[in-house]
Amino acid sequence: MAATELDVVLDRDSPVPLYHQIAEQLSAAIHDGRLESGDAFENEIALATRLSVSRPTIRRAIQEMVDRGLLVRRRGLGTHVANRKVHREAVLSSLWDDLDAAGRSPRTEVLDLERAVDPRAAAMLDLPPETELLSLTRVRFAGDEPLALLHNWLPPSSGEIGRDELERAGLYAALRGRGVRPSVARQSIGARMPTAAERKALHMRAGQPVLTMTRVAFDAGGTAIELGEHAYRAEDYTIDLMVDER
């Protein structure tokens, strides 16, 4: 398949380096769908000639896109657009809302929804161990592709939440509809090999890892309102962090 030639407008008087201008404009083409997963990417020589820039400039632009997870280089096959990842900032938001905002057509399949006693989950929610919690397990899809297996526990104060409601929108939308608003969360992120259940639900091959996120969310008054333990397909998901010097 021939690579698509995209228009790139360079401002050679700008203080922004040419390689970064190129990377930004070609990245935008991936984000808005002009370049799709698996598409061949124009080779270095052709792109350098067409834009009248040096090959090192093009090489650096491509490397910047590779570092962002937008392109992949394979020996003998050239450079191609990577599978679309969900880039999610480390802020208190719903995965459903993030996918919807990115135009990724979120969909939910509820696997389990029941009242259950779980002393470990209750302790994380600052509740007595015998407290009956609402336990829910869902698969979150981006389009037709499974992205995450989500297991959440809610305190009794959350009331009843039905399958239909969870499949129409995200959990946080359901909570907001009940006047419950997450304000801050304690969150940890990790990586490991998936369980058999996770591998089956996420259609993963043997040897593929998952990213994990455990989150306890609190309302403005400091009351725990939700515990989530989530597993994501690592190849399709990344979390962006901003860090500061102490």
C-alpha cells in the first residue's frame, strides 16, 4: 500500500524547530483520522525531498512520533501508523467520558452486578467489614475492541444502579445523576501479566501484559464513594503524567 502524502506547512522563520512542526502536523493527521492504524508512513527520503528539509530533521520528527506511540518501525516493513492508543491524563475522569471526547465510540458490557460482602473492599472504602457493597464488573470497549476490564465496588449510599444505566453511559455519570460527585482520588498504577479471566475478556494473546489502576475516589467532604480495580490492554492504553520538581 502506497503511503499517503499529507500537506505540511513549514514556517522557517519560526523559533519552533522544523522537526517539531513536522511531527505536530503529522500527529494531527493521525488523531483526526486522515492516517489510520496500519497505514504506511511516507519514507524518510521521500518526505525530506518533498519538504526540502534534511533527512536528520525528518528522522527526528519520526522518532518523536514513535516515542509518542503513534508510529511503529519494523525492519523490512518500514514505518506504519501504530494501533490507536487511548491517551489518558492522570486526572479524575471517567474512561467513558475520555473515549467519548476522543470520538472512540465507548460501549459497555456488564458481566456482573450484585450486592456482596467483601471485607477488603469495605476496608478500602473506610466501611465496616460486614458492609454489603454493590459490586460491578464491566468490559469497556472502544468501538468494537475491548480495552479494559473494570471491577468497582460502591457503598450502600450509592443506591441501586441498573445494567441498562451502566451500558448507556459511564459509572461516574450514574453517580452524578444521584448527586454523588467524585472530587479527589487516591490512585496507583502498575503492570503485570493478566489473569485468565482478564485475558479472555480482553481478547489477549499469551504473553501480553495489562496496565492496572486501583482508585479510591472521595467526594468533597472526604467520604469514599467508589473503589475501582481496572485492567487495560497495555498496547492500546497509556497514561500521561505531568511531574514537577519538588
